[in-house]
Amino acid sequence: MRAACLPAFASAAVEQTAAIIVIGNEILSGKVVDTNSPYLARELRALGVDLRRVVVIPDEVEVIAEVVRELAPKVDYVFTSGGVGPTHDDVTMEGVAQGLGRHVVRHPALERFWRDYFGREAQSALKMAEVPEGGELLLGEGITVPVVKVANVYVLPGIPEFFRGDFEAIRERFRLAPFHLRRVYLRTSEGAIAAKLHELLAAYPDLLLGSYPTVSDPAYDVLVTLESKDAACVEEALKSLLALLPPQAVLRWE
Amino acid sequence: MRAACLPAFASAAVEQTAAIIVIGNEILSGKVVDTNSPYLARELRALGVDLRRVVVIPDEVEVIAEVVRELAPKVDYVFTSGGVGPTHDDVTMEGVAQGLGRHVVRHPALERFWRDYFGREAQSALKMAEVPEGGELLLGEGITVPVVKVANVYVLPGIPEFFRGDFEAIRERFRLAPFHLRRVYLRTSEGAIAAKLHELLAAYPDLLLGSYPTVSDPAYDVLVTLESKDAACVEEALKSLLALLPPQAVLRWE
């Protein structure tokens, strides 16, 4: 058993962090279930980006500004979802601008894009062409609603199909070393293994070790996950864990 | 058409607000989809409580403390989900305590509860009996894992079955006047109706008006929602909206 895994935050130059801001009264009022943040959480994990926070907030300029002001300096990437359409409750651009201390300006290329799209509905085109000053358009295959990048904030549309199409089109710019994951399924209580997990973590302090009991899945009682960007470390820690646990408690691992 | 609905925030004594803090690396890493906050969002809406924010954060004492410190003074109720088990990553009690500026102490009744539950696994009982100083146990029918209430923070378990059972058992203490909701399904683009929605909102400034386009549902193009705790206002606003829209754009309302 070696002393430790490579820490996940060993190199600030390699480790990248992210936050997601989901903007929408419809989520907070329980009318719509947010599927964008679970999707993006999985994508970021596969890319090796460490998602640090998800925040769901109402369509209110001041609240958006406050959360952008708080999170943008803390993480490498902020993704917003929602509030970029033509109606009264679409205030994300204004909120992001305020949060970054910028003005809202009309983006000529975006105005052309929306004028082409809307045809005669010019009023919508004008509203949807407003972006925080310095905003950059990300266009490309699969992008229906252009992504606006301003500082480290990526503004994406809330409609799940557009959100996914947009993220897929820009995904590769975020790719880093991926995480390696092992899952161990157990037939035992969490209480009975807590001390063993402490012991494992003492030997591998940088291992990302998770323990998740279930009550409704008859197939197992507890799922233990071992994760690191250091694949060899995960394999060694898995061996150590299997040696620590009573063999009859281990159902299977993958 | 009367001038306005009763504002949602007309009386601070009647309006109640809430925030949900979901604690779990498994959510941020995309391994598990959070179903507790969508469930609680629906429940709070039905109870008439205004959910102002959902935050998903990692199992880290300092981050939990920071978010509790930020949100507890801002809303009437804070609900936390997860991080209350016996393993190394269960640090919610410590985080909530730090966030409220309290010590963690052992709660004798909770210790007895867990000793009865765990039998000989005393170590787990001791960890799971630790609560922020002044923490109150909420017990009752349907509660499997006791809810700990400290100040305005309600600490609930993360396992969905327990989370729901616990919330159902304490639900009635949060009941207020419910929101009334009307939905109007349209065959038109959001851009084409944006000006009409502005007009409606000018007449009913306190109406909660939502506009949600779909791209994958062939049954309609845009769903408009009208909400208020003032049921008569919603009905009047619905009539006004139907009068403002071209009749052929309206598919149905409910």
C-alpha cells in the first residue's frame, strides 16, 4: 500500500473548477424539474472538471448579479441556464452584466442572427441581441441559440434540447484528465463499515471516497465509490478496501 | 380589469420564504440525480411557501457553514438534505453548527434513539447523536431518521425515502395560503407574444407570470403560467390574457 493518491488539487494549472447557475422561477416553484444541471454535472465529471456548486435562483436581476459576483471569482467556469428568451422574465444577460460590473450592449452579429431567425418580429431580435459588454459569441455546429461567453461566464439557454446542443458544441474546450471511478456494492450497514472507511482514507487522504446507503434497492445496502484522477491509486485503494472488509459483506465491484 | 393582484409579498407576517441546501459530492459529480429538491419545491409551493434558492454543495464543513451563514438570515426556513449518516463524509451537523456559530454537542435523546436502532454498533450511534447546540429533535409518525431543527434550519436525511417521510411528518407546520395557478397552452412563438405579456404584467404587476417555450413537445409551442395567492386576480388576469392574444394562438387552458 503506498502512502497516498495524487491529490485532486495537486496542480492549480491542471485542476479546473466550475459552478452552474440555474435561473428560473419555474424550477423553484416546482412546475419544472431541472434536468440541465444533472446533465452538465455528468458531462463535467467526464471531462475532468470539478463541479463545486449548483445554485437555482429566481428570474431576478439583483439575485443573478449577486450569485455571479460571488461565484465567478471562485471557480474557473460559470455556466448559466435559462432566462435568455424574448419575454419579460428573461433577465439573465442583465443580471450577468451587473454581476461582472459591465453594461449591457447590443451585439451586432447576434442581432443579425436573431433578425434572420425571427423575420419580422424585430422587437424580439433586439432584446435577444443584448449581451454584457465584451461578450463573445460562440457559434458552431449543433448550436441553435448562440452561447455568449463573457469573462469566465458561459450563458446557455434553458430549454434542455438547446442547452445540450450548445454544450456539446463547446464541450471540448473544457476537456482535462478524467476521473477514474470504482464502485463497490455491499451487504452491510454503513455503521458497520464507517471505521474501515476512515482507515482507508487515512492511508489514501486524497482519494475521493463516497458511501451511499440505499433503503429501496434490494440488490445492495451500501454503495462505496472510490475516485481519483490517478487511476493506479484507485486500483490500489480498491484492493486495500477489499482487504479491510469482511468478505461476506462484499457483493461485487465494478 | 382591476388594477393589480394582491402582491405576493404584501404581508411579511403571512409570506414565508425558504431555501434548500443539498449536500453531497455524489450530486455534483453526476453520480446521483438530486430528487429531494424537486420534491420539496413542489411541496413548498403547495403549502404556499416561496422557495427562493436551491444550492448544491460538496460534503465540506467550511462550504456548508458558509452557505448556512449566508442563507439562514435571508429566508424563514432552511432545509438541508444529506450528510447525516455515520461515515467520514457526513459533516452536515458540523457545518450547520459552524454556520450558526454554535458548538456541536451530543444529544442524549438522539443517542438513545440510535443506540436502540444500531444495537451494538455504538460508534455510529455516538457520531449520529451529535447536533448543533440547542438543536431540537422532531419525532413523529413517518419519521425514520429524526429531523433536527436548530434556529430556522431543518436538517433532513439525504436518502429520498427518508427525506420524504420526514418532510411529510413535519409538513403541516409550514402550511400557508396556497398559490393559485392557471396554465395556458399556445401555438405561437414567444417572440410573437412578448409584447402582450408585457401589457398583461403592466395591468397586473404582482401577478407571477411565466412563459416557457418547448421544442420537443408537439402538443404546444409555449406554456404561459399565471400565479398568485389571490385566486380572483388569477382568473381576471386569465380573462385579460385570452382577450389580448389572437384566438387561433390559444390551444387550451387549465
